[in-house]
Amino acid sequence: MAASTIDFQNMHQIQALRSRLGDAESRRLGFIFDDERGVTVLTKAGFGFLIFVDTFGMTSMAEAFAGGYQCAAEFHDPAMEIDVSILGDNDRL
């Protein structure tokens, strides 16, 4: 059964998420999911949550946002940016 098959390399992290958030909430947030083989695996978002929120002891939404922003800034790739000059006036926010 998929619920009892866990990626061995990330077993401790998956169990930590389940004990802190519960299985359903961890899945809803996209921190864990079942792959095509039915094995529960940890996502990068789940690993990031454990590092920035759990390990650093963040307790507020503002701290979590700042941690996410910091993480994104560290791994920013200018090649992935969208050239907004190609957008029409109706496409802009």
C-alpha cells in the first residue's frame, strides 16, 4: 500500500513533516507526494520547510516569508526571468 511505502533516503524528514503537520496537510502543501511507483517522497518545498521553518525555529508568517524570499534570492537564475517587454497592456498586472 502506498501509505506504508516511504522513500528510504528521506524517511526521517517525511516522518518529521507528518508528526509536525500531519500527513494530509503535508500532502496538501505539496511537501510530500506519492510518485508513480506509489512511494511517498519528499519534495524540495518540504525539505525547505524543514530547514528554514523547523530548524531555524521560525514561528511567524513574516519569518517564513522572509526565509522563502532569502532562499529564492540565493538560487535566483536571471535566465528564468520573463521578459515583460513582450507583454501587451492587457497582460500586465
